[in-house]
Amino acid sequence: MSRIGVESAFDVLVRAHALEAKGRSVIHLEIGEPDFPTPPHIVEAAKKALDEGWTHYGPPQGYPELREAIAAHVSRSRGIPVGPQHVSVVPGGKPIIFFPMMALLEPGDEVIYPNPGFPIYESMIRFLGARPVPMPLEEGRGFSFDLNLFRERLSAKTKMVVLNSPQNPTGGTIPAEDLKQIADMLRDRDVMVLSDEIYSRISYSEEPPVSIASFPGMLEKSIILDGFSKTYAMTGWRMGYGVMPTWLVSAVSKLMVNSNSCTASFTQRAGLAALTGPQECVTSMVAEFRRRRDAICAGLNEIPGFRCPIPGGAFYAFPNITGTGMDSKELADYLLYEAGVSCLDGGCFGEYGKGYIRFSYANSMDNLMEAVARIRKASPKWESAVHAHS
Ligand SMILES: Cc1ncc(COP(=O)(O)O)c(C=O)c1O
């Protein structure tokens, strides 16, 4: 247990709530979940399922009808031929980090993963006694990898490579050309790729994000993680899935039997309604996120010492704050306690996240603008330092 990590967003949320309990006003830009309600037709499908008696155990792998719908969606959106036999339905996206890593990793195996990145990757790698090999994300490359460094970090012990695009915490996306080169480097190696595509539908470019699984020879090496939490504002429902080779599906099913038995039956009916029903709810949510992204990034770029790249996906702004002269942890604490803006130190996402702050813009436009105004007001603390150095 000394090796397993946690997610700082939940700790910061607790601290922010403690301040609010004392009567302080706090704007919550720390937690990574859509602020929209789950679309009503999905809620209705769950209520109907409860009335119809979808209240019992189901198959550990997930109901066949839902797996069919997931396979059809993943085949269409990624341009790959997958069937229901390749799908594991699990309670949230996270189990597709937990179970495949548990099934595949042995002590001493090396895992290459993005840093800054979702903290659960490194936590699980360490928990299983494997060796975390961080790939620094490069701000100058839209937070993609340095491919030469990636080649150097591959070794005979590399068992797994974790990719995440669009990415948490940076909002960056990995360009198709980079994925092609990564695929070329991995094709003949005995490695599995965990491709975390949970933000695949929250993308602002014309072209949908590309999956590494769609490159020749990569499907049988890939585990696609996706789910309903972010796309359909269903974080509390715990609905996610993995798409992977059938031999690994069997392993995940065994781990499901030993842990959860199955994913809740009536929520799977809601998931089916989400995937097969109208998709305007997703389109309009993404359009609203884009409006907020443009507004918060413009606002943050006007703050002395902040440099905020425009993210291509997800709902996070990740400004470089080294120009403030403050340490990012110190600055995140200062913003919470002095300005009433709850945000995350980039260092919560790994060593290479230091010097950045993550703001989740899954909050109303009014709150975002108020947050920017509060930060602006707090900036004299570091503004004099910036001027002294420029
Ligand atoms: C990159 C990434 N992967 C996976 C997850 C887990 O999603 P879920 O809430 O469905 O378990 C998250 C949630 O924040 C995430 O940001």
C-alpha cells in the first residue's frame, strides 16, 4: 500500500470545501467532470430499466446488446473491425487501467507513460512493482512526446506503453503523424499499448482524434479505454469499457468476477440509450466547452507570468506559470487561499507538470470569468517579480 498513489483533485476538493464551510467563496476549477446534468433521455432509460427489473446480476463481461453497440461505435469512430467479443464493460474508465495492468504487469517490467499525466497510471505501475518510465510532454509540441526520446526509452523490458489523447491534464492531442511513428516503433515489439481515449469525443479540431489501434498491426496490441463519464456527463454512474484482444477480455472478466461481479445492470441500459440515442447532447456540450476554452485561455493569457496554449481537446487549460516566478504548488495554494480559485498544481500529474497549473473549465462562463478576474486581482504578488526579471 505504500506504493499506491491517489488523485490530488479529490484532496484539493476537500480543502476547498473546508474553506467554503468557513464562509469563503471558492470557484471550483479543480475537479475534472462535466458540470452539465446527464441528458434526460439517458436518465429516463435508467428509470425505465429499474421499473422493468434490470436489478439483478448480469454477465461479468457486460450485456451482449450493450457490447454490440459499443463495438459498432468503436469500429465506426476508429475505423477498426471490432466485435462484442472484444469489449469489456466495467464500472467507469478507471478499471481499464487497473485490470489490464494487473493482468499484464510483472515486477521489474517497464511501462512508458505520459508525464504530466493522469496520476492513476503511475500509481498502478508502482503498485504492481513495475518500473514507471515517464515520457515528458513537450509544451512546444502541443504536449506530444519527443519521439527520439521515446525511442531511447524503449527497452527489452518495456511491457506496456500508455498513451492518452486528448490528454488530461494538458488538453493536448497526439497528432496522427506522431501516432504513426509510435506504431512503427512498437509494431514488432512484444508490448501492449493502453490507449486512454476517454476524451475522444471532446475534441475541437475538424478531424476526430486518431486511435493508435487503427494503424496496421496495432489492433492486437491495443487496449482502448473509453466510457460514458465525460462524453455523456455520467461520472457518478460508473460506466466505462475497454476494447482489447479476446485473450485479455477473458483476464479482465476473471478480475471482474473477483471484484465487482458485473457492472450494474440498469446503468448498462442507460449506457445503451446513450450510445444509440440522439447525439446532439454531446455536440452541444462540446460547443459550449469550446466557447469556454476560448474565453478562459484568452483571460489566462492576459495574466502576467501566465502562458496558456490553446488545448485541442478535453476540458482543461494548462498554462505555463513559470513567468510568475512562483513554484506551481505555492501558486495553486495561493490562488485557493487568497483568491478563492481552486485549481491543481501541475506537479500533481508528475514531475514534468511542475511549473504549470490545471484549470478545469467544466464550470459556467460566469464563474470562469469571475475566476480570471480573481486571479488578475491576486497577480500583484508576482507581477512585481515578473517586471523585475523582464
Ligand atoms: C485520462 C483519464 N482517464 C480515465 C479517467 C477515469 O474516468 P472514469 O471516471 O470513467 O473512471 C479519467 C477521469 O478523470 C481521466 O481523466
